Amino acid sequence: MTNGTNGTMEIQFRHPRTNKILVADLSPQCTGREALQALMSAEDNGTPFLTQSPGEAYDLVHEQSRQSITPNMTFAQAGVTNGDTIGIVKAVEAARASRDAHMKRGGMPPWKD
């Protein structure tokens, strides 16, 4: 679902450390990589909204479904709709969230036979 006039969705991005929210309008065809690149250049009152230390990586997680949004996945493919919240998490935390969502749906952890 888009917000209509220009085909964009209003999405809330939750900062990984401060829980600050950045609201952005983006296309459902925006990929995880494109969104992270835009978040790195976004500013909050003149300071960068999101910074990245050497060796640090972030992933995006759709908070409503706990679906990880991979670099090449579009927000539409991830089931993101207008008004949803996307958590920005360290890469290790995103893998844990995806595993937990898989197990809630009755699946076994990928390391189980």
C-alpha cells in the first residue's frame, strides 16, 4: 500500500542505538542497499543520523514481520507497507531476528538436521 500521489510509502526507520526515528518517503521498489546508503547520508538536526565504524555492518528488519530486508530485496518484496517501521540493526542481530521469525513459523533452526 502506498500513500497515493507519487507512489511512495512513508516509512519509519528506528536507529540501532538511540531508538530515534527517521521518517522517510520511499518507493516500494527501493532495495535494502539503497535505503542503507540513504540512511548513511541522512542528517538529524545537522548531524548524521547513522554512522558506521570500520568493520561494522547494518541490516534492515521489518519490525511488523521480523523479515530481514536483504541488500537486493525491495521493500515491496519484504511486505513493507505505508506507515511500517524498519529497525536498523547490527548484522548479527538481524540474523538472530530472522532465525527467530523462522522458528515461530514452525521451522527448525538452519543448523538442525
